[in-house]
Amino acid sequence: MSFPFFNYAYSNVGFKEIYYSKEDSRPLNIAIWYPTNNQQRAVAIGDNAVFYGSKVIPNAAPLSNYHKHPLIVISHGYGGSWQSLNWLAYELADKGYIVAAPNHPGTTYFNKNITQSSKLWLRPQDLSKTIDALQIDEILANHIDMNKISSIGHSLGGWTVAVLAGARFDTDLFKQDCTINSHLKACQLVSELGLDNPQLNKNMSDPRIKSFISLDAGLVRGFTADSLNDPRQKSGKNSPL
């Protein structure tokens, strides 16, 4: 699926982080990029030995106009973080999107925790909670077009956004495939990611997601063919974006 881009760029990109707990045991640190016309000095975020940083204006006011912006929620891969996809989020915000990316508990490079990582079915819920958080954000909520929400994920994040859009995972199908292709890395992560847990067989979709892009999606051998034949998975022709 592809997202159409605006034919202009905004003058700057604002950035902020929020903490969303919703009174449960899986609080989320969420990074948000958004268009702004603030002219304060930008600072680099997300720069490290692998990635160049992006110049953003921390806690800047959103663009002051009457135009609402589509929302894209982003899911990082196993051992990644929102910093891993900072480059993508920045470019999307520069083109007019509001972008939000949570750090999925237990699966970031600085916080691998099998207690959390083995509850893989909670990853799609993280993105749903991210949307919930934006809907009540005092600063950004009024700037978001809640009828135009999409998702992008990389690797395990690609799996996450696919099931969020309606793809169905089958633990028995995945197990059968691993008896034939046991050398695959994913088959070595069954315990670590809880890939035999029947919770993964349930419907984890969020109807607010109108389109999605999976980048180098992981665990695809466990998807059922029928769920991938859903029109929402096949084409973005009816997408409102």
C-alpha cells in the first residue's frame, strides 16, 4: 500500500514524548512528530553510530491552521525502538502527517524482557493505545483527522501492523512450518516471543486503521491465507489517505 504525499513541505517538524499508562502494567513511552511553523532553533534527536539524527523543535506548538492532518502510527522491530524509525517519522511529518511511535515494552534494544516480549499479542494493543493517547492529547487531538489513520511497521513491527489491520496469525500453522524450516530465526524465538500462545490466534484488528505498510515483515509464515485475502490487505484503493 502507498500513502500519497502532500506536494509541499512544512517549515519545521515538532517533536515531543508522552507517557501513557492507562492504569495497567504496560505503560508506553510514545514519541510524536508533527508539522509546526515554530521557528525556534532545531535540535538533533535519534543520532547514533548507525543513524543520522533529525532536526526537530522539541515541544513546539503544532502548525496553526485549520487543516487536520492524517495520523500514522509506527511499530519498530524486535530489538529496535522509535529511534530506529526516526528517519521515517521525520520525513512523514515534514510532508504533513502526524506520526506516533511507541517503544514496545520488552522488545527494544535497551529493554529486552521475556516477561513482556512473550506477550506478543499486546504489541498491536500498544498501537491502539497510542491512538487512544493521541485522541485525548490536549495539544494535538484537535489537529488530527481521526478518519485517516494508517500504520507502518518494520520486521516484527511489520507483523504488528498487519494483524492490527486484520491479518490473522495461526500458531499451529507456524509450528508446522517450523518443523520443515527449523533453521529460520523466527523458529528459534518461539519461547522468547510466545509464538505458541493461543492468544495469538484471536482477532487483534483495530477498525480505526484504514491502511498499512509492512516493511520486511516478520513471522509471515504464520498468517492465514484467508485473512490476507481481505480487500483491506490487498489494496489501498479505498484508503481515505
